[in-house]
Amino acid sequence: MIDLLKTLPTNLIEYIFFMANYRLDNNIKKELKLKVAHMMCKKHYDWWHIELSKWWIENRLDENDYIESDNIEFPNNLYYDKSLFNYFNNYEINFIKENLLHCGCCVRH
């Protein structure tokens, strides 16, 4: 078996050993969770931006129009913070908060 492994390329052997070791280092777990939280936020933003653009087009608003002056009511579900709670369930919201709180990747958090 070892002789067969030696015939494989080094990067493939390392990959096999990595996948065979089911325990991940805590730092790697933290980084993976952080990456997933960022991906979830990006996925939500992409959905939200499309929905907001559709609403904007349907109401034929451009840069010169103001919602307040035209008596056009902006939908509650398109406010960014409220759309987060419509898009994700409580478990997912908690996961994002836990992993982005003090993540150190940017100054905004």
C-alpha cells in the first residue's frame, strides 16, 4: 500500500493524508466558519440588490426622484436589516453574528 502511495504526486499524497485526518485545527475551523459567514452575507446581498433593483425599475425611479415627495412607500422587506431576518432563519442569523463579531477582518464590525 505504501509503495502505491509513493508512485502518486506529492500534492495528491498530502491531500489524501489531509482528508484522512478528520480532526481540523481550531484555527482552520474558525477560518472556515468566518468564510462561510462572509459567503452567506454575500449571498444575501446579491439577492437583496436584485430585489431592490427590480422594485426601483417597477416604480420607474431614477436619481432625480425622491420617494418621500412622490408618496411612494418603500417596502418594509427591502430595508437591508429587515431583509436579513426574512432571508435567514434565527440559527443562521446567530451563526453570522457569532462568527463576524470581532472577526478582525475589517473595521466595521
